[in-house]
Amino acid sequence: MTKYQWKQVIKEQCIEADVYESSCDRVLDLLANIMSIHQDFSKAYDEAEGNGDIDAMNVCSIRLESLSKTALQYWRELGLTPKEYREFMRSRAEGKKLNKVQSFIANFDNVQKE
């Protein structure tokens, strides 16, 4: 997905989770860019793994870790913390009804897999 597509998905999910404010657009831009780059490195890692290129895999894994940490900071800026993610996973396992943030995370996980 492109940066623009990521931004649209994240924005729609934030609106659905009732955490969107127009003042967050800059954060959405940055997060969308991070997610786009993360996806590119993830693909490069998979290709390097398939080719057995350990040096490229190391570079990609270091970059992926860095991007994940950076993205986490932006998710927190949007009010979506790891604690909420754990609660979502627990609720999902127990079959409980999801709140707005939990449904946001579920939808985002599905989009990211595409």
C-alpha cells in the first residue's frame, strides 16, 4: 500500500474508533509514511529470506525493529496504546463484544494483511 492508502485506512479507522481529530493529520501523515516504509522492508526481508541473503535479512530486521518502535510512538500519540491492544486480544479470545478501540485494532490488522 502507498502512503496515501495507509493514511486513508488509518484515518477511517480512527474515525470509527472515535479518536480522530483534524489536528491529528500531521501524525497520520507520519504514521502512514512509517507504515508504508515498514511494509517495503517487510517485503524485502521476505525476499532476502527466500534467497538466503543473511546480510540483507539483518539489515531489514534492524530497520523493521526501528520502524516498529517509531510507529508505536505515533500509535500512542493517537491514543492507541499496547495496553489497549492486549485488552483487545484478551476480549477477542474470550469472545466478548469489542469496544471502539478494539474494533479499530481488529480492522487494522485485517487491512495490514492485505
